[in-house]
Amino acid sequence: MYTIEMAYARMRELQDLANRSRVHQSASAARKGKQPRAAKKR
């Protein structure tokens, strides 16, 4: 049986992974001297 709690736990897991990879990407982009996309000023 697949419960709401299990689905919620999986969702949180995926969200943590996504956050970690996004932080890692912007950190490595900053190391290479590139600005992260969100930091653009017009």
C-alpha cells in the first residue's frame, strides 16, 4: 500500500536533492567566474 505519508516523504527527498544540485551548480558556476542566472541586473 502506498500512503500519502510515503508520497510526501519521497517528495521531500526529491526536493532536497534538487536544492542540493542547484546550490552545487551555482557554486561551481561562481568558481568558474560566471554569474548565476538569477543574479542578472538590467
